Amino acid sequence: MQLPNKVKIVEVGPRDGLQNEPRPVPIKVRIELIDRLVESGLTVIECGSFVSPRWVPQMAGSGELLQAIGRRTGVSYPVLVPNLRGLENALTAGAREVAVFAAASESFSRHNINGGIDESLERYGEVITRALDLGIRVRGYVSCVLGCPFEGEITPSAVARVASRLYELGCYEISLGDTVGVGTPLAAQRMVGAVAEQVPISALAAHFHDTYGQALANLFAVMQMGVAVIDSSVAGLGGCPYAPGASGNVATEEVLYMLDGMGITTAVDLPTLLDAGRYISAYLGKETQSRVAAACASKLPK
Ligand code: HMG
Ligand code: MG
């Protein structure tokens, strides 16, 4: 069995994690969370979105946040942008990396960004061109890669079409989102297989929500195909306000524990990460969604 010997973790908690909370989290708390995540050794922290505050009020203040965070060398702080206006606002706030977010499902695309897939790709083409001209890296998301809350099944070829288009437009990495967390391992492999015919596997990331408890199994399945970039969220926070039924991302604690057990190195310190998870869970007043965090808290034998 072939597994990558190194994995990059993209921490999406401060964005995907907090965008779905019933009440916006104050900027001060979001910054403290980001600082703690950086302290744990994570080197990519997605920290906000420059979207319409009417659509996602939880991400309002991302400009203020980006200006206020103390940046550490070697750490990137990408933010989501849905259009040129979002890009300009992100640049004004000092963003050095942005992400655009398309979908493999027409209905989800319309619900999430008020436009169809092709229209969004056209809009993202302009965003990516402008960003690359300014030396800003762009990551591309494809949502609903293993199923859609409105359409149900999504074919691997539909995912491959959107992923390859984003890659051709200039995204350096394509993150494949199981937005509603409905996928299972063999379906995940079929989907990645189709995408990898058009986009190098080294440019693919897995972004799996854990609604049905399949995220780690799905990650393991696609890692065997060479996927070596994993998106995850501290304490398993997360969800998309426009994907009914979606729960949080796979917890970063779970990913670290699994990688460590398989001898795959990351530079992340689990106790410091657990501390970040405790911090945000206490603030939100809810139990962590991470089984690893819960086991460590109750000092279960390893
Ligand atoms: P629209 O209504 O079609 O756009 O929304 P519009 O141009 O008509 O503008 C509507 C309002 O938004 C106007 O303000 C604009 O000024 C404002 P109003 O006149 O109503 O006061 N506006 C903006 N404000 C701030 N920043 C901007 C901006 N653009 C317009 N950049 C739009 C289109 C794309 C803006 C909207 O649909 C939107 O913001 N959607 C974002 C939805 C979102 O953030 N979803 C969650 C992220 S995706 C996700 O979670 C999935 C992912 O995790 C992967 C996975 O799990 O699969 C990435
Ligand atoms: Mg997501």
C-alpha cells in the first residue's frame, strides 16, 4: 500500500468552522483561536471570508481580523473570495492568498453563490487572473463532490470538469469538498480517480465533512491514491449555511492522531492543538466534536 510520507494540513476552523455558528463570534475570539492554531504548528490557517455579510454574517469583520492578526513567517492565512469585490477587499486587508469556491452541483451553486456553475467559473476566471497578476496565490474549491443536499448523487465526471477548469484557470490546488459528508471510501476513490485524470494528484486536497462518520475512512482511501493535502477543522467545527444537514469538517485532532499512528509526520503538536480546541469549544459553550479530544480529556488509555 502506498501512502504519502508527508501530509499538509489546511486548518479551516476559523472559516468553515465558525461560518455555521448560530451567532457570529467576536473578532477578538477568532484571532485568539488563530493564534493558538499557529502555536500548535499548523502552517495554513484559513481565517475568514470576504463574502456578502448579508449571506454569511458570521464572516463579517474578516478584513479587520486579517489586519489585526500577528503574522508568523512560514504560515499562510488564506481567505475565501466570491467575486472581484471580495478580492479587492481581501487585498486591502493584506491577504496574500485567497480561495474561490465553485461546486459540482448546479443547484448547490445557485443556493450558495446565487449563480450557476458556468457563470461562477467565468466570474472566478476574472478573480484568478487579477489575483495572479498581483502575485496572490489562489486555491480552488469544488463543493458537493460526493453528493448534493438538493440533487443527491453527483457524478465523478461532473467533479472532474469543474476541478480541471479551476486548475486550468490558475488555481495551484484544488480542494475537493464533500460538503454534506455523505461519501463513502470507494466512492471517494472513484471521484479522486476521475479528477486525477485531469489534475495532478499532488495538486488535490481532500475536504471532507463528517456528517455520517465517514470522513477519516474516506481520507485514508484517497491518501492511498496519493492525496497528501487534508483540510480539517479544530474540534470538528464547521458546516455550510447553504448546505442543509451538513455537519462539521473532520476534526484536525482526528487527522493528526491517525497520521501519527501511521508514522506520517506533521509539525503539529497535538497537546497545543487540543488546547486550541478546548478554547473555542468553551467559548461556544459546546462539546467538542473530536473523539480524540474527548478521549484525551477523559484520559482514556491510548
Ligand atoms: P448576490 O446577492 O447575487 O450578489 O450574492 P449581489 O452582487 O447582488 O450583491 C448582494 C449584496 O451583497 C449587495 O449588498 C452587495 O453589495 C453585497 P446589499 O446591496 O444587499 O447591501 N456583496 C458583497 N459584500 C461584501 N463582499 C462581497 C460582496 N459581493 C456582493 N464580496 C454572493 C452573490 C456571491 C456575493 C453571495 O451569494 C455570497 O456572498 N455567497 C457566499 C456564500 C458562502 O460564503 N458560503 C459558504 C462558503 S462555501 C463552503 O462553505 C463550502 C466549502 O467549505 C467547501 C465544501 O465544504 O464543500 C468551501
Ligand atoms: Mg466545507
